[in-house]
Amino acid sequence: MSASIQEVVHDIRHHPLLTVRSLTSGWVAVLLLWALLAMRLAHIDDWLFAAGLADIRTFWRGGSAPFPHLLIGGVLNASAGWLVGRLHRRYKAAMVSAFFASFVLLSDARRVIEVVIEASRIGEPPWRGVGLCLLDFTFMTVPILVAGIWGVRDPHPRRVTVGAVDAAFDRRPRYAEPLGGDVSGSKAR
């Protein structure tokens, strides 16, 4: 199911309570996931080493290396997006998009503004820090949309049937009509 921007805006405007519910559930999920799981996942390298399962400490570095940082953030944010999509299946494109927009405005935009202000304060070009913000946006924020919209199954998938009724003429299409004679496939001997 593809939803145009017009349909998304229409659903958001005509379902304000669902929109508030999606924003609330999304932000509660983000805050809980980050508060409960982020540090545990960041320090999984120490746990794996202490348990004798693997030594990824040089690669993982307590979650501060770029890959684990983006992986943990992307997975946690994708989980929140998936939850919003799952709770609002019928309007998942609109509700996940509303949560995504609020996340960008309240989280990512603030970070970009801080980076630009800091760059101008110390005399560096602003695009250096904005590049890192774009990387964070791509791998930590976009997964909200991906998991929320494409990760949730449609409750009423479109079924394609052979010989479906032609809605325009309210009759079977010509190619679906049986041919004359025995069409059952059995041969009489």
C-alpha cells in the first residue's frame, strides 16, 4: 500500500486523537527503550568478554565507536517506529510519519542547530558537523519510517484473484469465462 503525501496529511488532520496517540506512544517507547536498553547494549562488549563468549571490546568500545552507536540507535528508534505502526495499522503511514516528523523537529533539528552554532563560534565551516548529523539522521532516524511503515504487515492485504469481477461492468471479464465443452481436465475413456 502506497500512501501519497496528500493522503498522509489528510489522515493526520482528520484523526487528531490517533495522531496524539501515535506521538505519545512513539515518544514513550523511545524514552523507555533508550533509558532501559541503550547503556546495556552499549556495554554488551564487556558482558560478552566476561561470559567468555566473544571479545569485541576493541571493535565495540563501549558503544562509542561509530558502528555500534549507529546500530544501537537505529535499532532502538526502529523499534519505536515499528510499535507506532503496529498500534495504528490502518493509518500506519500517516501516524508513523507524524511521529517521524516530531522526532526530526524535537531531536534532529535541535542537534543540527547546536552543531551550526558551535561551528560558527569556533570558526569552522558548518558542513563538517552537519555531515555527522546527516549520518545520524540516515542511520538512526530514517529507520523509524522504514520499520514503522514497511515493517508492519497490512491487516487487509489486497488479494488478486483469477476471474475477479470487473467493477466497471459488474460482470466477469471475457477471458475468465469458460470455453465450451469439458474444462474439468478429466478425460473420459
